[in-house]
Amino acid sequence: MDESRRRLLIRGLGVALVGVGAWIFVVPTVPRAQTLRFHLGVGSTKVRRVTARIAQGERWDRETTFQFASGAPPSFDWSFELPNGKARVEIELHTPSSTADRKWEILLGGAEVTVDLVDTMRGLP
């Protein structure tokens, strides 16, 4: 193999290694479209406000509040961008007279994740 081919091969391998490194270390941290679907079920109309928070580290990465003047629908979506991976979620359901909350871990994977809040709804008067 002549010297120019050997240099070209070494450069090509170097570029390939940089590409693989970027794929391994950068791509997993790129924010992706995520959707949480909240399922309240029967009795959802007594809920007037829902506060949701999500974190992949120590601090909350996203937080939102939904206001429902006529009561919440049985199901609704929250869309945001975060990298795929484990996340902590906290949901607060507010009625005119009471509040109930739920905390748990989910796995974000770029697809819709359904959050079943029917049991949490049972804790509301």
C-alpha cells in the first residue's frame, strides 16, 4: 500500500471514530419530542387545575399548569422536549375544595406515555 492510500485510510478511520464518539456521547442528550397523556377518567369534571412537573436530574426540567373552568376532560396531553431516559414526574390535581398528588418514575422514549390518574382521582372528594 502506498503512502497516500495509507494516509487516506487513517484519516477515514479518524473521521469514523469521531462520528461514533458523537453518536455515543451527544445523541442521547439531544432533546426529543415527548408526550404525557394524563388519564383522569370518570369524575374528571370536578378537577379545575392540574400542575405537572418533570425532572431528569435534581431540579425540575419542565413545569406546566392546566386550568379548566368547566372541569378537566377525561384525558389530555402535555407535549415538551427532553432527552430520552428516566424521569421523575409529579402531578397535582386541584378541585375547589381539595388537592391530591402523585409522584412516580417513568421512562421517556420519544413516544406517548400514558399516566393513569384514576386512583389519584379517588382521593378527591
